Amino acid sequence: MSSASERREELKAVFHQSQGCVKCPQLAAGRTTVVFGSGHADADLMFVGEAPGANEDKQGVPFVGQAGRLLDTLLGEIGMTRGDVFVVNVLKCRPPGNRDPLPQEIDNCQDYLFRQLELIEPKVVCTLGNFATKLLRADPTGITRLHGRAEERLIGPRRVRLYPIYHPAAALYTPSMLEILRTDFHRLPALLALPAPEQPEPEPVVVEEPEPEPVIPEPELIYEQQLGLF
Ligand code: URA
């Protein structure tokens, strides 16, 4: 198991690697920045949104627009700040016109998210809306059915409490949804107070035995064998 400072250094390396990413040519051509994610590198709570919008693309930081302000307000209501958590998106680059992420783009980008989860080691992963929830549950069930229900899930090598809630952008203009989001959000401190999910045994490191060198008999010996001279 790596130390917090080793994980932090590796997270920085993944950040630098992501900055030159061209796996999605359309997104790479249209972006101003790659919005890697921000917050506490060793946070117990990680939020996973959808994709950067125009403000995030300009500033290089997730959730800095209106939805971000709502996220900050809700965090404040539970006594937390952005500095206590880590915030990322499923896509690190802004889709043109804020269209939905395409399946191929999610596929191209997901390794960054899985690495972030592995290196930050959060206890609770709070998915905001459908895209993050479907990706991290590897299941098409939507947020309307799942919001507010925490479940233990194995994501890559780590077991986490996955907690889907509505996306703040969806709640901005719908007061009834905002109330549900707020109720769900206020359960986060209780989830964080639970013991961290037990981690699976690390995969045993299989040390491959080198193939034994084939024994090539001396030429004379072959000759002798053929002659039956033993
Ligand atoms: N801003 C983000 O960074 N992500 C979203 O999903 C929405 C707004």
C-alpha cells in the first residue's frame, strides 16, 4: 500500500499526463483546459459530476458555475468546504455546446477517473446525476430510482460507499428536486462517519517462474543416442 504522499505524487503525474490528452479529437480541439478535478488529494469524500461547462473550461476547475455555487452552499450546510473533498467529472473536457457526453468519450476518459479513485482512496463516492452513477455502477439504472441510497461497490481495486444523488444543475430550477437533493446531501455526514468499507485482499503478486532452459544435448550425445550406444 502506498503512503498518502506517494499517492499524491502519482496523482500529480496523472494530472500532467491528462493535460495533453487527445483521445477525443473533437473535445481536444475545442477545449481551453483539461479540467482534471480539484480538492484534497486524500479526501474521504469524492464527488463525480458529468463534464465541464463553459466556466469550468475557462478556469480549469470543476463546478465553478451556478451548479458549483449550489454544491458549495450544500457543502456549507453540512459544515464542509471544497478543500475537504475532491471534485471531478466523468469527462475532463467540455463537450461542444454542453451536449451530453458520448459513450466513446466516456470510454476514452474513464481511466483517468478510475486512477483518481485509486489514488485518492475516498470512503464515500457521491455521484452527481446519471452519467457518473451509470458509469460507476456499470449499470443503466437511472438516478431517479437510485438517489439517496448508499451501497458498497467495488470500483477497480477499491471498495467504496457509492452514494448517487441528483445533479445540482438539474435541481437549480426545480424546487422539488432541490429539496430532495438537499435531504440526500444532508445524509453525507452520517455516511462519512461509518467505518470505511473493508478492502478486498490485494491480488497476490504472481512471480512468473522463468521457463527452464531447454536442455540441448551435446551433438555427440545425440549421435550416441541415435546409435543406441548408452
Ligand atoms: N460543472 C462541472 O464541472 N460538472 C458538471 O457536471 C456540471 C457543471
